[in-house]
Amino acid sequence: SQKIEQNSEALNIQEGKTATLTCNYTNYSPAYLQWYRQDPGRGPVFLLLIRENEKEKRKERLKVTFDTTLKQSLFHITASQPADSATYLCALVSTDSWGKLQFGAGTQVVVTP
Amino acid sequence: GAGVSQTPSNKVTEKGKYVELRCDPISGHTALYWYRQSLGQGPEFLIYFQGTGAADDSGLPNDRFFAVRPEGSVSTLKIQRTERGDSAVYLCASSPSSSYNEQFFGPGTRLTVL
């Protein structure tokens, strides 16, 4: 069966450190993978997209890597700030179901001053 | 500009009742998506529209769930004979087209079935 797995335990990190989140998938042929941020009581907000033929993408303090051999994406927040505290969701679009986002359960990040 | 809006923000109903949830997408966005999110889980795809037609409704859990988008803008998700297991946050998202990668989400409607 198809699965998208993210660390279920919250990641507690000190301000200024790098947070690294993992997204693993099985039985998908991804066209691309996206990362979203979700704050309590709000809808997800798009952060970054990486295509299946790309290895790494960066945007400001964010970096995403994508390894289709390992079937894994890593999401990094460098120089983390308390305002980065949120739940981060990874989502896949498969080559056979264009437009349909399939999400992992998300990982909560807590950045303490 | 205005984002995706959803009404109501909260809906409490009794088991067996009928509910309608409304989504107003960003103006000009032709693709519209419905998801359902349970506590501690990621959003679960239900259906998406490209224009007025449902391009993929494979995520609708059963025939109690139905969605329409008659004029290619506002969409309504309809749930008949609600069950307690339908309780969740229903999220709507839109994008300029289904081939545009980023989806813009609304704040969701929290549905509670007593």
C-alpha cells in the first residue's frame, strides 16, 4: 500500500540551530514533492516544491533535498527562530494522479529561545 | 488580495443530518480541491475540480459525500446522513490550474457531528 511517513514525535530545537525533518514514501512514483507549513487552526501554507529530477532546492533559510533512490525528502530550517514553530507537512503528487496532493501526517517543530 | 474563504468556520450537527460546506476560491483560479483533516493527521484528498467538472473524485469516502461547482467558482461539499466519523476539519484549496503546483488553502470548516 502507499504510505507517506513523517516523524510523529515533535522536534524540540533551540533557537539558532538547524531543524531537519524527514519524509519517507513507499509505492509512489512522485512527479514532485512539496512542503507546507500549518499553524493551529489554519490551513497549510506552501513553502517549497522539488521535482523528481532535482536533488536540492533552497529558499531563504529553507532547504529541501529529494532522493528518489532512498524514497526520501529532507527539509531543513537553518538558523531556526521561535516564529518557525509550526507543523510541517510533506505532500506528494504522483505521475498517475496529477493535481492530487497526498500528505504525510506532519511533524511539529517547537523552537525555544 | 483575498484568499480562499470557507463558510461556516464551525458547524455542529446531529448524527443523520445533512450539511453543506462552502468554499470561495481565489478569483480566477480554475482548479479547486477539497481535503479532510482529522486531528493529528495530514489533509486527506477528497475531490478536485478543473472548472465546473470533477476531474478526480477518488477520495470521496462513500456516496453520502457529494461536491458541486456549477459555475466554475464557488464550490459546495454536501454530506448526507452525517455520522460521528465525519467529524473533521474540511479544507478547501485552489490554484490557477491543475497543472500549477502550489495550492492555496482556506482556513477550513470544523465539522462536529454529535
